[in-house]
Amino acid sequence: MNFRKALLVITVAVLMSVGPAWAGDTVNVNTATAKELQKIDGIGKKTAAKIVAYRNEYGPFKTVEDLMHIKGIGKKRLAKAKNELSVGDEENGKNDDAKHGKADD
């Protein structure tokens, strides 16, 4: 493979891996697998597993900031990853509240 082809292959691979972040896609912390969470800057294997375990025990996160309930996620780490994370759309949040007996005020 010549140098130009190799450079093209590398460039395409890099763009494919960061493309969703550029497109404004976010990872929903209430539905993502541990593997999907690991794609977020600052979230490794252990932290991703803690997020999934916390979600399974306590239910869905209401806000991205609720991730700070997890040991190892503080203000700095959250600030680094916040733009890549979401808790889903508001309609899902309303449905979740209804399931848990909370009013939609």
C-alpha cells in the first residue's frame, strides 16, 4: 500500500470514530450499555460499569448532573463529558415520572 492510500485509510478511520461527536449525537446514560458509555471522554471501563449498576439499582437518571452520585465522577470529569451525554428527551422523563407516581407539574 502506498503512502497516500495509507494516509487516506487512517483519515477515514479517524473521522468515522469521531463523526458522531461532531454531529452532535449524545449518549443516553439511561439506555447506553457499558461499552457505549466507554466511548465518552473520561469514562473508562470501571466508571461505565458503575453507571450501569447505579442505574439498575436506583432507576433512570433525571439529569446528567446526577452522575455525580457515582463514586469517581466529580465536577471536573462531568464537565469534560457533559456535552456528550443526555438522559433522554423530556417526554421520556415525563413517562418515567408517571411510572414512579410523580406528578407532571
